[in-house]
Amino acid sequence: MVNLKFLNRIMINVLRKIKTINFNPTIFPNKIKRNNMQKINYRVEYMDIAKALAIILIVVGHAQSPFTNFIYLFHVPLFFFVSGYFYKTKYALHPLLFVKRKIIKLYIPFLIYELIFLMLHNYFITIGIYGSNYNVHYYNNNDFIYYFINTITFGNSEQLLEVMWFVTSLFTVHTLFVNTNFLILKINRFNREIIRFIIIFTYFIIGLTLSSLNISLMRQIDTSLVAIFIYYLGYLYKVYEKKIPFNIYFFTLSLLTLIIGSYSPKIDMLFNHYNNPFMFVFNSICGIYFIIYISKQFLNKNIKIFTSLGKKTLIVMALHFLAFKIINIIQIYVYNYDISRLAEFPIISGKNGWWIAYSFIGISIPLIIYNIKTNVLLQYSKIRNHFLYNITKK
């Protein structure tokens, strides 16, 4: 017969032992891993939302909305900041692999868009999308050769893809940042963060000096030297993310600062023009804080549409100027304008609320094209796999 008192005594001792055991994460690796993944996904998702808001702001700014000056204070720096956030220290160990990844993600799409638009250049003139009154002319064979060489060397040539200068600049920033970190790893084992800051800040000063002297370098290198500092701030933000408070008070302060700053002359990173470098950085930080705060609120409310848009920013960037032509046609019909105004760039007019229509079309049409392309490729893949399966079965 079982001695119940003896068994109870054993169970009590076992429970006492369990209480004294320190928790070891390796005991429940799947649970810990799942919790960590949830934290990582949270960070990535709210940054995807930030990217979505950034591309919306770019389209709205190009649509000549009443908020254009407000938007131009930070919309492009926001993209550089987010890119810096996603940079990982390990990339410096293999900079060539990192650059190769950026060639696939940035250069190849850039090349595809630019070459397609280059081939359509004369056709766009024929149907009135481009016009000779707007600094666009027919290309002859020599022109095509020249602009083809310009394109494959990461040069931006087509008017409707003017915004793609950002892709060139971002690639330069990526490349410069990873190689700078690679050199720092090789030459110094201590105070790396201080050395990194000094080098990045030196790039920044050189970029601002070129701006003040009105010196422009090919492929927006001058702009990239300024932008890399914002990229670096994104990298630092990821390191110290948990220590940075996000609350309604700093959000309100950032908003008020941006409203005041919007009355100053417009910033233009494309031409590397900054009226006040200090205010440029300060307003950029305020704008970035403003957008990240909103992004966190959207994520908490489970607004998934922005997360999806944040992963499709490149196609919106590339095609929104072309999509604007739809609203140009509508305005020509409504106001009985001459058809030649179809070629006006970027838009005919955003007044009387037309900027809302431009913004909606500028975002929705590229997304529709993206979904069509995705579905076509999916169907092609299914047919191809089915075909290969039948061949192997035989």
C-alpha cells in the first residue's frame, strides 16, 4: 500500500526546489523566440508605417497641397532616417555583400523604370504627355545612346522619373556608410562610435560647404554627403530606441515647431539647398519624431493598410508623376483647357482641392499596377510549375 504521507513530503520538497530555480530562457526557447520576434515585428511594422506616411507626404507635396512647405521640412530626411534604422552593424563585416544587396534592391529597379521610360520618351511626346514647351524634346539616335549610358551609370534623365534622384542618392549613402564602418573596424578597436561620428559629421560639413558654394556634384553626391548624417541618426535611433520617450507632449512640441518652420523658405534636397543647416537638421528631427509617433499610434490601432503601403514605396515613387496625368486630363475637360496643358509638370494646378485628387490618384494607380503585376507573376509561376510538374511526371 502506498504511503500517502511519504508522497506528500516528496511533492512538497520538489515544489520548494522549483521555487528556488532561477529562470533559464533556454528552458523555453520557443516562447522566448516568439516574444523576441513579436518585438522585432513591432519595430519593423511601425517603421513600415513611417515609410508609408513618408511616400504619402512626397506625393501630397508634389501635388502642390497647402501643406507643401510643412512637408518639405522633413519628408526626404525621413526616408534617409528610416533607411539608417534598418542598417545593421554586421553589414560592415562584408560590405561587398551589402552593396550587392542594394544593387538588387535599388539599382536594378531604378534601371528598369528608367529604361522603360527612356524607350517611351518619344511616344510620350507624340501623345502629349511630354511637351516641347516644358524642356522636353524628341530624342534622336545619339540622344538615346547618351541617355542610355547616363541611365546605366545611375543617372536620372526622364522628367516623369525626376524623383528617382533619391534612389541614386540613397544607394550612395548606403555604400559610403557601410564602407566607412568597414574602415573603422579595420583601423580602430576602441572609441569606434566617436570616430564614426567624426567621420560622418565631416561628410555633413563637406556637403553643406558645397551647398554654400553652389557646387553640384554628379549623381547627387553633394546631397548624399548631407543625407548620410540623417541616415546615421536613424542608425543611432535604433541603438538607443528604448531610451527615447514618445509622448503627446513632445509630439505637440514637434508639430508646433514644424508649423512655425513651414513659414521659412522651402528646403530642396534635390539641389542641396538649405537656408539654415541647423534648422534643417532640427526640423528634420522634429518631423521624424512627429511621423514615428503617429506610426506607433496607427500600429497600436492595428491599421494594416499603412504597413502594406510601406513595403511598396518604390513603385509609388516611380509612377506617381505619370499617374498625375489622369487628373491633368480631367482638369482639361472640366475647365476646357488646351490639350497641350497635359504636358504641364508635375501638375496643372492643385488649387480648389485638386491636390486631393492628385494625391489619391498618385498613390492608388501605382498600387493597382503593383497588384496587377503581382497577380500576373503569380499566375505565370503557377502555370510554369504545373508545366514543369507534368514534364517530370512523364
